[in-house]
Amino acid sequence: MSESFPAVPESVRLVRNALVDVAESAGATSETVEAVRVASSEAATNVVVHAYDGEPGDIDVTAGVNAPEDGMWVVVADGGHGLDFGTQSPGLGLGFVWMAWFSEGLALGPSRAGGLEVRLRFLLR
């Protein structure tokens, strides 16, 4: 699946539901579905809160399953200003911690659009 959503609070639910659908369609366990739910919510929320400083933008979401034994991969990306650890966060600062905790792998890097790309991996079984 590959889809873009407007970077507004209402889209967090849409991103989460789309990624849960991918996990459920792949036969993920209920624990994995919940992990996808939490981590994808955090990733999408980070885009809404931090990426665009209130300006219009998109949450670009790509996900797939290579094979059941390889698990599910998710990419949440934006075209915002990228990651800046020197700024004050309006949140608690736990988003990346939760994403790492609930996934089997977390990687951060620049997106093609110049913002941040969050890559997550989940085991299905």
C-alpha cells in the first residue's frame, strides 16, 4: 500500500487504520496488530505536530509484507523540515521510544521530499 494523507490530526486515525488493515490482511497476530496500531499512530502524530509548523503538508505512508516470515515493513515520511533535536517539543518526547518499543526495528533518515522518513518493521507471527 502506498498512500498520502493531509498532515492534520484527523489523518492519524486514517493512517493507523490503513496500516492495521495491511497487518490484518497479512495474518498478523493480535499483538502485532496492536503494535502496528501504536507505532503508526506515533509516527503519523509526529508528522502532524512537528513536520510542517502549521503549514499544509502530507503524510506519505508505504507498507508491505515481503513474506510472512520476513514480517511487515512500514515507511511514514513527510516533506517538512526534518528532524531537529535542538527544538522544544510540545509533546512528552516519547514518540520514537514507543515506536522502537512496539516494533522489531526502527530507522530514521531523510525522506525523498526533504523531511523525515521513519522506517518500521514488525514480525507477523
